[in-house]
Amino acid sequence: MGPQIFWAIVLGFLAGVFLRSFIALSVSFVLFLSLGGVAVVLISILTRATSHGLLVALSLLALGAGILRMDAATRLPFSEQERALGEEVTLEGIVFNEPDVREASVRVPLRLESGAGVLVVTSAHTNVPYGDRVRAEGMLRFPSGFETGVGREFNYPAYLAKDGIRYELAFANLEVLDRGASNPVKTFAIETKRLFLEGLGRSLPEPAAGLAGGITAGDKRGLGSELSAVFRTVGLTHIVVLSGYNIMIVVLGLGWLLQKVSAPPVWKMLIGILLATLFALITGFASASVRAAAMASIALAGQYSGRLYLASRALALVAVAMVAWNPYVLAFDPGFQLSVIATAGLIALTPHIAPRLKWVTTKLNLREILATTLAAQIAVLPLLLYQTGQFPLYTLPVNLLVLVAVPWAMLLSAFAALGGIIFGPLAVIIAFPAYVLLSYMIEIGELFASLPYASLALPAFSAWSLALVYGAMALFTLAKIRNDSQSRAS
């Protein structure tokens, strides 16, 4: 399959899913697209412009396939639970994912015997682990969207739908009926995450422990509202979001150790993939962490093989497979969006940024880390502006100062957690280097957040505008890559 045909199908399918995510399109519209594709092929044959006609036809057919896939995901069969909407009900089911513990409540994802997903909102400090069979009593309703504070309504029902959750049980009382009826592999992973976070809590004080849990396990709950606000103001929230970029930074930070022992590129790649797998384990094999590990592995394979075009195709195939499996993630899962876009930035931009940073030392792989940081920042900035509605004026210097420390902070935090598990509070000595780096990162964030005009509010813009921005960025990047290739060839 030629690259043009490949990208016509990939981009057409993703565009179809994206389009249907926001606009209700009928099956007749898809039929119209299909007929249009056939017509284009016939016209191309008559005019002998078959190559271009084939691309247009395949794009239209893929667009229709994407629309149909998203449409199928939204057409759920009638559930018996809908008869009781707005009423007090009693439901029984299995906790199918790790509960979301917040300051004022605990949100428990429940899978009923009928297969329906319900988000049970109960009181704070409720201890209901993954895999328990529970009985829940409360008010059954559909979840509703809410204002984000930046002039945009967050589509909360669609966000929950990506996890198979259709209903919400508010003000619920929970009773555990049976313990541990769960997937043993996932149970082991979640227990590993719990022990890891407990080890951090024993060896590090707050807020350093909360930040360590965020950057290593993607656990944002320990950050607290104040530190979370600081990170939003200066554009650092992405470091506590599970993405392939986090793993790439750690691998690059450890790259100099592998260089010292003259390890071949294939070993660097394999060790990086092993680290990605361990990262997924520490985070409880959450879907976001598994996705991040896959993205990081693709970026690593592309970087160490030198075949970036293959890495870009692999990224596209993984993204299409994930969207085909769960089409809600494309438009309504911020973690998926960050992972894909950051990884695309790493693959496409890092090789062209690194040669322009010859003034940066190669010691400790600082040049490569800086190039990777800039590539990821350029790629995700429009998305972060769309999601937060804020432009962090000092985001570039803040990220350059903080992200250099991230791989070492993650590595040392892992040692601190291990020390906390084995030695308890006595592990403060082992954890001291991690504490120094974590405190440095927090101080940098607080310093820049206190400066005038640290964050500028932006007017809300639509998802369509965001898509146009990324389309323009993709065209500019392709043109730049071609120019660089021609310059090297001449």
C-alpha cells in the first residue's frame, strides 16, 4: 500500500469519527458519500486520472466508515434501567475499574449484570476496591454536561461513555457483597500501584509525595487544589498526565548510562520498551497508561531504527485501532489526544529540532531531552489551549527548567517508593535526592505562577478550529521536512 493511499484511508476514517462526534449524520448521508466515491472512480477512469480519483474515492469511503462506526457507538439498545430514571433504585454489580477518590466524594464505576455501566457517586472515604461486588442505593439519572469556566461546556456524558458508563447513581449508599471477584492480572497491577503510592507517602512529605505520585503513576489526586492550580497557570499539567512523552523523557534521561557501557541501539530500544511496560504496571494497567506505553514504544522504535516514516505509520495504525475499538476516545478523551499528538510531535519534529541545538551540551542527554521537550510542547500547545482556555505566558521557560529534572525525579521517586515500602519512614534518607528535585520543580512552578500575567484567558474556540490549526501545522511540518530532505540531498 502506497503512503498516499494509506494516509487517505487513515485520515478519512478519523475525520468521519470526529465529524459524527459533533454532528448527527444519517446513514443516507453515508450512502451519499459512497455513491460519490463510486462516481469519482468512474470519472477518473474516463478522464484517465485514476490515481487522484482513487485517493478521493478511498477518502470518501473511509469517511463514511468512520461516521458509521461512531454512529453505531451512539445507538445503544434500550435498557431496563431507563424505566427508573429519576427514582430511587437499588442496583448490584461489579466494580470494573479503580474508583476515583476525590476530596468530597468517591466515584465508583459499576458494571451491572445486564452489561450497563453506572457511575456511583458516594460519600468521601468510602473504601471499595476494584473487583468487589456491591449493592448501591441512590437516585438514578443520566449524567449531564457542565461549564468548564472558559466559556465551553464539557460533554461529561460522552467522556463517561468512553468507559462504557451510561448512567449516574447520585447520593448513593454502598454495601459490599463479595470481595475480590476480579481479573487477577489487573488486581495485581492495581495493588502494585497502591503499594507504590503508599511507599511514596512514607518516604516523602507533601506536596512532594503528591507530585511524585503524579509524574510516576499519573495519580493527580495527591497534588491538591493549590498545586494543581499552580501547574495549570504555568502550563505544567501535562507532566502528571499519562502519556508516551513521560516515558520517553525517562528513557532519554537514562540514555547516557547506556552510552557509557556502549550499548547498541537495539538494547536501548528494548530497555525503553521494558521501562514502558513497568510504567504501565506501576500505574495499575490503567487504559491510559497502557496506551502511553504503546505510544512510547512506537516513538522509541522509530527513533532508534531511524525509520520515522514507519513509526508514523505505526502510530497511525495504533490510533485508528484504538478509535475503531472505542470511537469516543478521539473527541472526548483528553489523555488519548495528548498521547497521540505528543507522540506525533516526537516522531516528526525531534529530528529537525535537535540539529539546531548544537549550543546545548550532550552531557546527561540534555540536548536530546531539550529537543524532545520542545517537539512535544509545540505539538500539544494548541490542544492545551483548547482544553484549559488559558495561555501560560511563561510556559516555555518553565517547561525547559522543569522538564530537564523530570526523568531524574521520576527515577529517584521510584527508589523513594521502594525504600518506603521496605523501610517505612526510615527511607527519608533514600528519598532525600528525590525530595530535592521535586521541591525544585514545585518552587519553579510557584515562582513563575506568582509573576504578573502568568496566565492569559483566551476566548473559547471550537473543536473545528482546533482541527484546522492541526491541519495547518501538519502541512507546514511536511513542507519543512521535504525542504530539509532536499537540502541534505543537494
